Amino acid sequence: MTRSLLALIALVGAVFVALNSLFIVDEREKVLVLQFGAVADIKEEPGLAFKLPFIQNVARYDDRILSRDLDPIEVTPLDDRRLVVDAFARYRIDDVNQFRQATGAAGDQAIAVAGRRLDSILRSQTREILGSVASNDILSTDRAALMLRIRTGAIRDAQALGLEVIDVRLKRTDLPRENLDATFARMRAEREREATDERARGQEAAQRIRAQADRTVVELVSDAKRQAEIIRGEADANRNAIFADAYGSDQEFFEFYRSLAAYRAALLENNSTMVMSPDSEFFNYLKSDLGAQ
């Protein structure tokens, strides 16, 4: 009975020692084997691993790509136009031993400590890089190059934490709320000035067009009057020539024709009263040789 009890105790002790000697490394983590607080071994390959029981213990760290969102920060570009920048970073633990030394903690606590220090690095790099360019460069497509510069600087500074910065992105870039009204007012004033300039140029062009049109009208009317006077003069000349030919062909008939035209113009229906001497030449063709006798 005593031997069986001792064997059972020995078996339980062996199992207990084995359980304290074996541990599993997950594929999503890195493990430090610590002995009296110092790093005795680093386990990065997933699977079953061993440690000295009761003397050594393990500290687990996340090996996945982690995300860190920065609180909005205010930057001042070269043109003193303040901007509020919202960014985020992707990173992972590269050197787990250096990460532990830098944070002095393990697990979620170490991630929180490293995150705060990484925030400080990202804010510093963001202010430094964005403060070296104009605001238009930040708001344009050139921001991709600026994000690459921020990432490069963050990689260098994050190495002291044992971190590898994979990517840095600017999610949003806005003006501070207190500057929005002033900016909108300035934009509105600028657009109104441009509209006023456009209207002034339009009125100037309209005046030029009206002046040109008035000049063209005057030239056309003057030319038309000139041509009309020429045509009228030519017609009068032709008429006089016809009269001259008629007078030369038969002087008596021409005088008779002219007298009849004068009678037609003078003796109208409502204007037939005339006071003239009876022997006036006007009545030559109205006289009768029989009546005269």
C-alpha cells in the first residue's frame, strides 16, 4: 500500500513537472522564456516548447499586424494655414526582446505602453513633415509622398521600441472648425471678386461690340445714302436727257405735253380756283381760234 501511494505521488509529481515544463507557442504570437526576470530564450516558431519548471516562466506577445489610430492633431504648414490631421498606422512587433526592454511589460499592457510611445513618434513625424510643406501640397495628390516620408521617419524612430512600422496613412485633413467660417468667407469674397471682374470684362466687350455695330450702321446708312444720291442723280440726268431729246425732236409737241402736265397738276378737283391774267401764256392751249374771233 505504501509503495502504491508513493508511486501515485511520484506520477502526480511527474505530471505536474511535465505540465510546468511544456507550453504551446501559438502561430499568432512570440514567446519569451524568462528566468528570474531575465530573457533565457525566445520562441517564435509555433508548436510545443520546453522550459525549466518553477524556475522559468513565459511572456507572450502578439505577432500579428496591429493598428493604431491617432487622435486628430493640429499642424501648421509653411503658409501658416492650420490643418487638423487624422491618421492611423499599421505595425508589428519585430524584436520581441527589445520590445520587452522598451516597454517593461508583457501582453496587453506592453501593447498599450508601446502604442502610447508610437503615438508620440507619429505625431512628431507628422508635424515635422507636414510643417515643411505648403497646405496645398497636403491637400493635393502629393500627400502620398508625404505619407511615405512620415512612415520612413517613424520606422527609424520605432526601431528603438522593437517595432516595425508597416504603413502610415492620413485619413482626413480638415481646417479647424473655428477657421471654417473665415475660410468660407474668404472663398466667397474671392469668387465674388472674380464674378465682378468677369462682369466688367463682359460689359467692356459689350460696349466694344455696340460701338462697332453703331459704326457699321452709320457706315451702311451713309453708303446707302451715297448710292441713292448717285442713282437719283443718274435718273435725273436720264430724265433731262429724255426731255432734251423730246424737245429736240418736236418742240411744239413737247411744249403741248408740258402744258398738259401743268394743267393736270394745277387744275385739281379741290384746287381749281386761279386768279391769272386772261392773256397769260398758261392758257395758250385752252384758247379757241373760233372763240378768239
